[in-house]
Amino acid sequence: MAVQKLLSLLVFQLMLVAFVLDIANAQGLQVGFYKNTCPNAEDIVMKTAASFISQAPSLAAPLLRMHFHDCFVRGCDGSVLLNSTSSNQAEKDAFPNLSLRGFQVIDAVKAALEKKCPGVVSCADILALVARDAVHMMNGPYWQVPTGRRDGRVSKLQDVLNNLPAPTSTFSTLKSEFAGKGLSVKDLVVLSGGHTIGMSHCSSFTNRLYNFTGKNDADLSMDPNYVAQLRTKCKPNDATTIVEMDPGSSKKFDVDYYTLVSKRRGLFQSDAALLADSTTKAYVQLQLTSKSTFGKDFGVSMVNMGNIGVLTGKSGEIRKKCYLVN
């Protein structure tokens, strides 16, 4: 009887392990996916991307943002890279994507990979790997990127407007949008930390500086001294000026973003929203201490984001050029 119970328990545990592994591999992604078909793929990606970012460090943030914009619209399928055609307006031409930069980096990486391993590495995987390498080059963390994504064949402008979180979003809206992609509140507050590098156009936050409630007022959730400082740089209806999202530290991937948020100096409403929830506020406060977990957490949340709606197996295709379907 005791032996039967032991065997039953063992079988149950093996089923549980198999179930967990099945969930982990459900997306069909794995670290080292190209180890047999293109063994030097990640090295080629890193070296090619580094040749651009070392010359223009300001490309790091847009390349990170590009992966985010790709994953939140139709999943991480490289659809953000496709050009519009005479019969279709693609994601690339949606207003939130007009400020994306670094497409030439992705094209160069793809060309280098096609030369070495034709038709093997997807553009969707290139985006995920370049985002990781860009962060690492800015003194940020390094994480293992599961690969094996395939490229989508569809890219529609309207999908961006329907799916991409806006910088003016409230916490409840952000929580709902992230949950809709299978991401947690922790992923939300961690991925927001990507704002530690890069620039923003004034138009993404001037609503907080002028006439916020229709009474010629500023957003009271922003430090009034910071409002005054930003008003010297950004005038109403300014669509061209850019400012640092993390002043003084915008080229270094660090926890300084959370320091700014805690001081009510987050640039966007979506940054300020992190103080509106007890869980995200506690995370912000933790990053100001010696027990900061941001570096490790960012890699985990990037992997989580990189799992959104991926195409694997025989779905999609491996594009020859990232801006065109085959």
C-alpha cells in the first residue's frame, strides 16, 4: 500500500513537472534556438548593433522602445518593421511610431545574418536581441533572450492606436492594458523603468504643463518646480523640441528614473501613475534603497514581454528583408 502511494505521488509529481515545462515551452521559444542552424547569430547581432550604438548612443533607447511597440501590437512578430504599401497603412506610419528610430540598425543586422545564415533568423528575434544588447551597452543588465519567433505578414496602422499604451494613461488603464497582454502589475512598473534612457518630444507631456484641466493650470501631480523648468523648454503646441526623460542620466541605464518618479518628476502621466497604486509605489521606493532589484527584474519582465503573441513553428515566415513580407 505504501509503495502504491509512493508510486502515485511520483507519477503526480512527474505530471506536474511536465505540465510546468509545457507552459514554459508553450510559446515555442527557447534560449539558444539558433545554436545548430546559425551558431553565431547572437554574436553577429551584438557586434552589428554595437557598431551603430557606439557611434550614436542615443539609438539605444529607440531600439528598446521599438521592441516594446512591436510586442504590444499583434505580439512580438516584427510587424512594426513593415513598410506601408499602396493598399495598406502599416504600424510604422501610426502617429506614436513616427518618432521611432534605428530601423537602419535592424536592416544592417538582418543583412549580416542573411549573409551568414540565409533565411534562418527572424526579424522579430532580431528586435528582441537588439533591445537586450542596447540596454547592456548603456550599462544596463544582460539577460538570456529566448528565441524562435517567426515574422508576421500583417501590419495595420489602426492596431497601434488600439493597443499601444499612451503616455497620458492612468494607472487603471495601464493595468488593464498590460493584463490584456498577459503582463503583471510588476511587469508594468519594471518596464516603465526603461524610461531611464532616452528622449521625449514635448508633445508627449505638454498637456501636463499647460491647461491640464481646462483652467490654464498644470498637473498637480507634478513637482511645480519641475513644471516651471519644463515650461522654459517646451511651449504650448511644441511638436519638435525633445528633452531627456531622465535628466542628467538619460544615457545610462540605472535606477535614477525611480528617484525622479518618487520626487514627482516623472515626465509622463503614465510615470506619475506609478505612485497612484500601493504595489507600484512600494516598488518605486524599494529601488531607492540598497536592496534595489531593478536590474534583475528588468530582464525577467523583458522576457515576459517578449512572449506576447509570438508566432512559432510553421506560423508566419522568416523575412528576407525586415521591411517587406516575402
